[in-house]
Amino acid sequence: AQSVAQPEDQVNVAEGNPLTVKCTYSVSGNPYLFWYVQYPNRGLQFLLKYITGDNLVKGSYGFEAEFNKSQTSFHLKKPSALVSDSALYFCAVRVLLSGNTPLVFGKGTRLSVIA
Amino acid sequence: NAGVTQTPKFQVLKTGQSMTLQCAQDMNHEYMSWYRQDPGMGLRLIHYSVGAGITDQGEVPNGYNVSRSTTEDFPLRLLSAAPSQTSVYFCASRERYGYTFGSGTRLTVV
């Protein structure tokens, strides 16, 4: 079975500092990895995905993530955090096998950027 | 192009009442799914459908029914609401790699 772990419930960072939100995954097969962001009382917004190719993926709002197969990780990063980045972040994984496999989410990490 | 539309946005039910959460997409996606979001639990898959007439259970299907009569619509039915079903519900459709989520339905069962 596939699973995603976001080991930190909460991440606090000062505005202007780099931020990292961690994600590790467990799958049997090649993973498709996603990051979503949820602002208060809003739906899920797509940030970026890794399907294949370059391990460094660039996404919306200056975010990027690096796929590391040996460490089974897909950490989300941003060089300089903004207060407006404060939100709930979800990592998700899907394995493309025969038949339909679901998109499985981590439990989420709340990012707080302090001015 | 509206994407994925969910109605209603908010709903309060009494225990034992029934209701249907509506989900419609205009992207001609074959795959659609329902998730529930609870604090500290992330999003968990309730049911999904790979096309009209085909549905299957996800991780937390108990207490929910679905049907898929058209490609566009994938309603989620609560036959007898329970307080444990208080949650935020998201519908999503999928093309090959990308998912599109609706804006959610916040359901409270009292």
C-alpha cells in the first residue's frame, strides 16, 4: 500500500528566510508526487508535481521540490518565505499501475511565516 | 470552463437526515472521486469512479453511497447522517496526471 508522511504538523519560519516542508513516501513502483496548498476556508490549490524527468521541479508562487528516490522524499522548498505563504500544505502520492490507484495524501503541515 | 463545481458550500444536518452532495465537472474527465478532510487526518478517499456506471470504494466508504450516471456528475449521498460525518468534503476529477478539486462542502451534523 502507498503512504505519505509529513513529519511536521507545524513549521514556523521568519519572513525572508528559506522554508522547507518535508514529505516522505512509501510506494511499490514509481511514484507520481504532488504538493497542494490550502488557504483558510478555501479548496486545494495545485503547486507542483513530479511525474518523471528532472528531479528538481519548479511550481507556482516560487515553490520548488526535489524528488530524491534513494531517500524516498519530496520536500517542498522556497528560497525566501512570504507572510502570504502561511497556509496548510499537503503532499500526495499516486502509483501508476494496472488498474486505478488512488491519490493518497499526507496529514498536512501548517506553515506559519512570521513578519 | 468552470472546472469542478460542488454544491452546497455549507450544510447543517440533524442526525439521521439524508442529503446529497453534488459534484459536476465540465472537463470530460472519466475519473472522479470524493474525499473528506478532517483536522490532523489529511484527505481520505471515500469513493471513486472511473467512468459512467462504474464506482468503487476508497479508504472510508461506510455511511456513503455514490452513483455515476453521466460523465459530468458524481453525487455523494449520506443516507442517515451521523455526527462522525461532520467534515469538509472535496470532489476531484482527474485527467492522466493532474487532479482538479472543487471548492468543498462544509458539512456539520448535529
